[in-house]
Amino acid sequence: MPHTKRPTPLRDSPFSYTRPAGPRSWMDRVLRRPRADLASRALQHLLSQRDPTRISPSDISGLLLEYDVSGAAARSVLVQMWRQVLEAFLSDDAFSDREIAYLDALREAFALTDEEVQASEREVVHPRYAVALRDALADARLRDDERASLARLAKQLRLPEGVQVELYQRSSRALID
């Protein structure tokens, strides 16, 4: 009987294998200095090893505590990692269903709030659509083929209608000014 490996459900990690982060130095431990940089590297290593569906919030909490990162600094590490994953998945200007599933599982593991996710999308996803919109509006007209291209991009980026309208109004105001 041939040995087959069980597939993992979301193994589309944007991270390649990384070396584990080293421990905090003796001086860092004595002076109780948090090491957000090491926590970020350790988190990236964890995500290169396991699917987010197999990572619990307590795993994340333990990792952050190991590097004495807590409070706002811990939230910052998690949000920055979320943005890094968003940027990696947007390298082709589209989100696949598997990437969306990965992001949903990662959001649950990181216990990200709606506000943190929306702020990240405003900083990472929205500018991609805004650049395409600005290029389409460069000649002060929006042709049918440009309109179709923008609609396709918005669908691939999974932008809500309200966000599309807001970005269009902002871009058209900038053009008028």
C-alpha cells in the first residue's frame, strides 16, 4: 500500500521556510526589554511551518510572551504580519478562494478586530485599485473598456461597492482640482 501524505487544507502560505528566531539575550531578559523584531521573526517562522487553522490564539500569545511583547506592541506585530500576508497575496492583484480562506483563518488566529482589518485593507488593497483608477481617469474620460477593467479588478480584489464609489469620488475630485 503506497504511503500518501494527507493534504493540509490551507497550505498556501506566503512564507517560505525561515530559520527560527533566536532567544532573547541575557541582557534583554534582565532588563525586561521586549523584542518585537524577534517576535515578528518567530511568528513568520511559525506561519511557514503550520497552517493558520492549526494555530490557536494561545500559540500566538505564548510566542509574544516569550519575547516579552505585549499590549500595543503585540497588536502592532500581528497587524504588520497581516499586512505582509495581504501584500504577498496581492502580488498578482487578485485574491483566490484559498488565499481568502488563509486570511480568514489567520485573522481568527491573530484575533484581529474589524477596525484593524479595515485599516490594513485601506493601506494595502485600496491603493492598488486607486492607482488603476487614476490611470483610467488620466485622460479625464472613462471608456467602456476601462470601466470593465476596473470592475474586473474590483471583483478580483473583492472590494465592496461602497469602497469603489468612495475611491472613484476621491480620484475624480483630485482630477478636477
